[in-house]
Amino acid sequence: MTDRPRRDATPAEIAEVISRPGERFVITSPPTPGGDATAPLLGPARALRAAGGDVVPAPADAPPVPGDLAFLMAEGEEIVHELPADIGERILIAVDCASELRMWSTPVHEAARLVIDIDHHQDNTRFGDLNLIEPLASTTAEAVWNILEQAGWPLTREVAEPLYVGMITDTGRFGYGNTRPRTHRIAAAMIEAGVDPAVMSRR
């Protein structure tokens, strides 16, 4: 990994990479996940699967989904606490990880064929081969939404719900200073996709 070039990428460039037919993926997020990390794990995993991708959600923590967010899990949906044996043939997507140390305790990213780093933390170390770091984005969920929009994939309720929860979690229900006009526009698009704000807030 150390001798591979690393560069910043746009949402459109990442969308092009993940849209290639036949790609396989593993998605990971930080330990002790909250809504801000669980959301951008579930959202893209569902979108990639709907587009025909082979996806293994494998966050570093166990259990990977906190009890208060268990309602986001669909029946039969699986998140594992181990990396697939064929990680060397997969694209690793790290969400909300400010550095490689925020993933697994071992440098798992070095084994992946390609690493995509998606985050909104300004101090991100850009450890990926492709890095989408959007410090002006309210949340990593917002950055993920930008990629899915560029991919042109259907943004269904199943994809939007966890991302909406990530947004309300990390913006203090749209009360923090990271809330921008685009944040509300994305939230509106999520509601149009079928998200029920009252239900999400209550649950």
C-alpha cells in the first residue's frame, strides 16, 4: 500500500469506480459506531447490492450496530465482524474513518486491491488510494449520498433511511453549525424517497 499512489477524488470519480460491472466490495467503519458511522455503512451496502454488487459489510466493532439503531437492520440483513478471505480481490470502502487506525487494529487496508476513503473529518489522513474528504459536508452520510447521486442509482427508502439517521445524528437534528442548505436539500430528497422523519426521530 505504501508504494501505491494516493489521491483525492470527486464523487463522480468514485461513482465511476464502484459502478464497474463485476466489482466486489468490503465496507468498514470505525469501532464503537454511532449513527454517523452505521448509516454510511448500511446505505452504500444496500445501494451496491441493488446494483448487483457483491458486498461484505465488515465494521471493526462487535456488535457492529448499536442496540438503539437495530431498527435500521432489515430482516435477513447481515453484517459480519470478520474480513472476507478474498479481500485482496475486493475494493475496501472505509466510511467515517479519519485514519487507518480508526478501522481494524491491523492494517487491513494494505491487503485490499483498492481502498476508497470517504469521510467528512478535516483531519483525515487520506490513507486511501482514492480519498473523498468533504469537510464542508455535514456528515459522512452526506458525502455518501453525493456519490450515490453521481452513480445514478435509485435512491430508495431502504438506502435513504440509514443515511437520514446518520445526518440527524451528526447534525444534532440539524441544529449544529455543520448544517448547510445542501444538508436540508438532501434531507428533503430522502423524505421524497420514503423516509418518515417522525418515525426515524422517534425510533
